[in-house]
Amino acid sequence: MKCMIVDDEPLATKVIASHISHIDGLEVASIHHSATEAFARLQSQPVDILFLDIQMPRMSGLSLLKSLARPPYVILTTAHREYALEGYDLDIVDYLLKPIALERFMQAIGKIYRLAQRQAPTAQPMVDTVAATTPPFIYVKVDRHHTKVLLEDIRYIESLKNHVRIVTAGQQLTPLLTISEMEEKLPQQSFLRIHRSFIVRLDQIQQYSNTNVVIGEQSIPIGRLYKNEVLKRLKSYCL
């Protein structure tokens, strides 16, 4: 499926293009930093998916969307929540708030795949990337109860011998699991083992060096055996 990215912020377009590169079956057809430029391109070269920022100079993303007689699947990308209702009134597929995590991005693509399947029921089924990987939550057993943990809430996970400590923004849970068992359950595109005792959520990392990452006020070491792979992965997000 061919994708167009429209955003006046170069960094934002790079993030979306990077997310697209992680999903088989998607390709970036063009990137535009103004809605007027994108409008002209769409007249001659339609695309399947349009990633559209809202607030842009001269012409807003919503104005562009209203001007299209037959818009593609549209995913709005913005830092502002207040336009969500108007966006859905224009029949968009999803509304992503910046900064956009890869996992949330994949959920939006999953919606498009499901829509495409319903609109072409006789066609070869498309792969639902989200369903084929990991749901957006896990249940962990703590004190005889299975507690739901949203993956997007996890900051990092620490090994405590035969337990792990799952640290989120609002709580800490210590289920009877090994860190390797946790690693098997977590989507690799969102989580990274950086030490024999630590798994971190990539979009929670605020700073990193050759020896550690920083999440909130917590400095977490990068293990010697994991160092090369960790730094390679983190550098792939650098400008």
C-alpha cells in the first residue's frame, strides 16, 4: 500500500517514515511539507494511505481532506487533541497524537487492513499486523489475581530472581515470572532487552549513552553482552 506523509515538521515525517519501514506491505510514495503541495500531487498520483498533520501554514490538513473528492484512508497525526471529533466527522481511520509510538502506529494500520478486507471480501486476506504480533495488553498474576497491564504504560521491567518488577507510570507489579518469560510475551518493536536484568520500553527512553539509558529519574545500565545490539537499535532513531 502506497503512503503519503504530509507534515510541515521534518522530524515528524522522519518518525512516520521510520514506522512505515517496519511494516511489510507499506511503502512511502512521497513526503510533503505543505498541504497545497500534497493536493497537487494527489491529483496525478493517488495513494492508498494518507498520514496528515492538521496545523500547517497556508492550508490546514483538515482543509486538504475536505477538498478531496475521493480521499484515501486517512490517519491524522497531530499534537492537538481538540481536532479529533472534526476528524472523525470527515471519516478518518484514526487519530494519532504526537509523539507517535510504533505500537500505536501499528494499531492504526491494523484498522486500515481490516477495513480493506471488509471492502474487498473476495480478495486475498491481508495480514493484520497488529493481531499477528501482540495485543496492546498483558495479564500478570499477582496475589492470586490476574491484573491487566497496558503495554503502552510500561516503562521498564527489572529481574528480581524468580520474580520481575513491572514499572509503569502509576504502579509497580511483581508477578512470579522470569525476565526471559516476559521478554517472550512483549513485542520486539516496542521493547528491548538491554541487560540480563532489564527490559525497557523504547519510547520511554529519554537519554542514552554507551553505558546506560535514562527513563524518568531512573538510570538503567546497558549490559556488556547486549551493548552492540542495543546501541545499533537506538542509533537507528538518531538524526
